[in-house]
Amino acid sequence: MSVFHISIAAAEDAAEILALQRLAYESEARLYNDWSIPPMTQSLESLIAEIKTETVLKATEGPSIIGSVSSRRCVRSSFLPVVEAKPISASTRATGMPLPALVWRRKTFRW
């Protein structure tokens, strides 16, 4: 099993996370012939804003970001976080590594 590091993403990570996100969702967009799905249309500026206002964590293996996850407060309940899975690199997906679950257990969320 690979060893990876989990840390809070910074604005400087946004371009790499966005590229990974588009790569991860390309097969879904192709399958449904719909390139307008949110992961494919998200702008760099909106991802940077998300990183600055929500908790966005990244998993790195060496110098590469292999996945990320974000959280925000649930609109209906200030006690429950909403966890949104971000992409996991194709090379990591096949390992069975439950990245969002590990990230959930590893870090707390800023409110």
C-alpha cells in the first residue's frame, strides 16, 4: 500500500486539483455526452474561492496531488458537515484506498 500525506490545500494547489478533477470526470462526461457537468466547468477562480472559504484537503504521494475532498456546513444544520468527494487519480482508484474516509478521520473541519 502506498503512503500518502493529507494536508489542507492552499490556493497554489488549485490548478493541479482542477486538472485532476477534469481528468477524473472526463469519462463521466464522455459517457453521458455532457461536458457541462459542474466538475468539467468549474473555473480556477471558483476553486480558489472554495479553498479559501471551505475546508479542502489534499492527499499527496511524493510531489503529486492524488486526490482531494472538501467540506462545508450543511445549510439545514449547523452541526452536520457536508463532505464532497473530489477526484482521486486514476492510478490511486484501483488500489481500493478509501481516500475520502481517511481524510474524514484525519482532519477536523474549520467552521
